Amino acid sequence: MKGGANMTESELRQTVVNIMRGWLGWSEANGKYKAIIDLYNTQNPLPVGYKVKYTDEWCATTVSAVGIQAGLEDIIFPECSCYRMVELYKAAGRWMEDDSYVPEPGDIIMYDWQDTGIGDDTGTPDHVGIVAEINGNVMTIIEGNKGAAVSTRTLSVNARNIRGYCLPDYASKATEEDAMTYQQWKQYMEQYEAEKAAAGSSDWAKTEKVAERVTAAGISDGTRPQSNITREECMAMILRATENK
């Protein structure tokens, strides 16, 4: 895949995560990590003109190499420095450090190991990874150079040491809209129905005292005035009105 051809935003995000998953276990011990650094160094020109060495820290290099592998260098900004990577996302308006933010798969998470947990952390980021999965309030993150290997980390959302998130603009590269699943549609419909059921009578209905009149006539109990009516509810009210007449 190059550049996200014919992919939804969700598929683009998952593609990035899958590349990282494919590198799990690549390490300094088995030498496979060198392929990640070699991929980063294929850029011409190299960011700030620096060629990454095998002896360098390679967490930011890994995130950048994923973008290169996916053909998304224009939204996953390549850098071998966490600090400079954050500056690139800040300049693009794609940096997030709101404590209430809940990340999505494919977001880039920055850490500050010197975070004291007191007040707002404004320190320099030390390490970086890619969010792979969100399960409730728990994130699974894949990181290069974690224990000298590509490894996973499990962390709660808004945990200590999270400096913020770099947010690649996947939506700008998507060429198809995400299809709504049946379960998603059902949830939206249930939410919509609940909102309608909670709504009170409209002004004209209040003026006409509709709820009071149908209740007095035994046609309806007057509740849920804004809800949709089913065929059987309609039949029941017609029968009551006919019988009462």
C-alpha cells in the first residue's frame, strides 16, 4: 500500500498499526532493527541532514519508518528526534496535549519520563510509540527501542508520563468514507429514540392541550409525545378512539 489508495480512515490507521505489529520482536539482539534504520535513511534529503546510526536511539526513527513504509510521509512526519517530531506536528496544528483526549489507533504517543505527576507536564519528550489498540480505558502501544526491541506497552488513558499525542491527518488521505456497521447504526437509532422519548410536548401541542385530551379520552397516556409511533400503537389508539366514540 502506498499513500492510502482506496482506503477509509480506519483502514489507513489499521495499516500503520499492522506495519508496527509486523516488526514486533525486531531487536538489537537479532539485528533486525537495522532494517528500520536503513529504511529511515532512504530519505533524500534526510531530515536536518542527519543519517541515523545503528548506535543511536531509534524510537522516533521507528515511527518515521512506519510512515515511509506506508507511503504516508506527508502526514507521519519523519524525524529521528522526539523533540523535533513534536515541533513538526505543532507547526501543522496536529499536536494534542489535552488530558481528556482519548487516542485512536494510529495516533503517535509521546512520553516524558521526568513527569512528576504534579501540574501540567511541559517537559521535553523522551520516547515515542504508536497506539495500536484501545480497550475501554486501556491502551496497547507498540514502540521501537523499548528494551532495545520493538515491543508493546499497556497503559491507561491519561496515565502519568504521557507528554501528548502527534495526530497524523489520516482523514486527508482517505478516499472512501467509513461504512457504518449494523451495530453502530443500531446504537445511533437507540440514542435517537431515547432523545425523542425524553423530549416534551411541542408548543402547539401544549396550546391545544393534546396530551391532556387524549389521556382524558382514554386514547393514550400522553407520554413520549415526540417519539415515533409503531403500527401496533397506531392500531391500538384507533381502536380506543373508535370504541370510546
